[in-house]
Amino acid sequence: MKYTKAQLSWLVILRIAIGWHFLYEGLVKLMNPNWSSVGFLLDSRGFMESFFHSLTSDPLTVNIIDQLNIWGLILIGLALILGFLARPVCIFGITLLAMYYLSHPPFTGLRYSVPNEGSYLIVNKNLIELIALALLFVFPSSREIGIDRFIFRKK
């Protein structure tokens, strides 16, 4: 794809910003020995509430979820920052954000014990970041600026 300099610059800035957010969230969880997804999962509401609650019934399952969450965030973040396999990484990021969104949907009538930063109705920061990753999937800037440039080099 051909981008203007402004388009490419803003796509790269968006990719790096989202990558930084993922990386930082993963590192914070990794550095906190007391962090666990249990509270978040038990606070789930909405039509998938029982699914998310069921994930907390087995300590081994919780440990696997915690590790997948931590390392998923870190690896997705690093890959986005570096522009490495960005399109498949966008799919993983979209999947992770969709799980966060579905566990705590911002619908009327649902109350959560963990306070939100604002008041949301249907659209929240997880959904916005998910949409931004979908945009980066459709417009792969990493093939112009990133490691993908060398992997997917035109012959």
C-alpha cells in the first residue's frame, strides 16, 4: 500500500502507542507478585458472566490464564512496537481486548465492584483500542516501518 508521509507517521504512532500500552500493562502484572486475574474474572457481568466465573474454579486454570494474560500483553506490545508480524499480532490483541470487553461490557444496569475511569455506554476504551487494532490490521504500517519490512520485502 502507498501511504502519504502523514498517514504512515500516524499509523506508526498509533501502532507504537498501543504497543506501549500492552507492554506496560503486561510488565506491571509481571512485576506484581500478588497480581491475579481472579478478582477481574469474578467481577464479570453480562451474558458471559458464568463463563468468566467458571474460569476461577480451578487454581491451575487461573495460573494458566494469568500467565497467558501477562505474556500475551508483553509479547503483543513488543511486536507492535517493533512492527514484527504485526498483522497476526493485531488479531491476538483484538482477541484479548474482546475478552476484556465481554467480561465487563459497558451496558446499562450492570454494576462492577472495580470502579471505571468514566461513565461508558457500549463504547469504552477496550472497544476503541480493539477498533484501532483492526485499523492497523487493514493498514499494515509495519511493512513500511518495522521488522515486517524485511520479512515481507518485495522482490
